[in-house]
Amino acid sequence: MIRLDAATVLLQWAVGGSFFLWFTTSRHHVSAGYGWLLRITYAVIALGGVAAAFATEVIAAREGCAIVFAAISLVTLRRKNVNLDIVAPVVGAVGMVIGAVAAADGAGDTVVSLLRVVVGAAFLGAVSDAMLLGHWYLVQPGMPRKTLNELVTVVIWLLPFEVIAMLLPTGMFSVITGTVDDGWDGTLGWFWIACAITTCALGFVTRAALKEKSYSAVMAATGLMYLAILTAFGTDLVARAVLA
């Protein structure tokens, strides 16, 4: 079985968020402050993963990558070349993979563990950046809505991959059928399904809100992304915790 490791979870969140920072800034003009906000945020999250590792189990290579990830994120704060934003997630991804391999028991688990960590990083990173970018419209209201719409679309496209990754054996089917005991008579399995369905619904409702012309529609979309973060984390972390 696969163990849920807080250090790896925090690193994957930081890597995914940092990757989609690069995805956004390399395609659109977003003010420098947005980059500063996200680089600092994800550097802190990565270092939080290191702290969690020292409280549980240290994997030197993973923690080393997390520290380098944070250092690169902070060093590039004032860099005007946004293409450098890809460096930090690449380094962090190495540590994330090391953590995924260490959490697996056997070759079959290793493949599933890697898939869940990689897809989860992208999924959690995209939904987090969508919420943060929505807030940034308060600072830079002239940004085209296409910028936010792209991230919301990415969340919608990634959701099926996230669900499939969690259904792979031993997966959430086993929780729903009772083969794996969640300690709540299968309730957490149904809660996971509800989180996945709600995340999907929130994604499509957010895209519909962004079609409205009023500025308040962007703020409504941001609020919906707040809810989507909760359900997205439920989709990822509840499954991984139950299957640990």
C-alpha cells in the first residue's frame, strides 16, 4: 500500500503551483507582483514540507531538492526573465519523485505512487493558482479573462486523470466496495466521489461566470475557486489518506 507523506504532499503542491506560475507568466503579461506572491508562497510551502519531514521521516535527497526549490524561487523574485520560473519546479519535481518512490511498497505500487503524485501536483497547483490569479484581478483589473479561464480549463481537464489515478488498484473502488476499511463504513469513499463531482461542477460554473461582462463576475469566479480548492484537496488527499 501507499503511505501518505505530508512532506511529499507539500512539495508536490509547491511544484504544481510553481509550474503553473511559469505556465501563466510565459503566455500572458502579468505584473511582477503576482510572480513575487506565488514564488514566496510556494517557497514557504516547500520549506513547510521540509519541516514536516524532520517531524516524521527525513529523506535527504527529497528535502535537499525542496530546499533548492525554495532557494531558486526566492532568488528569482526580481528576475524579469519569466522563463526562469520553470527551473524551480523542475528541481522540485525530482524531490517529489524521490518521495513517491520511497512511499511505495513494490514495483506495482511505485508506478501508481508516481502517477498519483505527478497528477496530484498538477491538479492541486492549477486549482491553487486559479484562485490566486482571480484575486490578482483586484490589483491588475485590466488582465484579459482568458488568463484565468485557461487555468480553470486546465483544472477541468486534469480532474479525470486525478480520478483515474485514485481508482487504480489498490484504489477507491476497494474503499467503496468495503475491501479497504476506511474506518467509517465506506463513508469516506462516497465523500471522495462527492468531492470529485463538486470540483467538476465548480469548474464549469466558474467558466460560465467568466462569460459575464461585469467585473463582479471575476470575483464570483474567484470565490468559486476557493470552494474548488477545498473539494480538489478532498479529491486528492482523502483518497491518499484512506489508501495509506
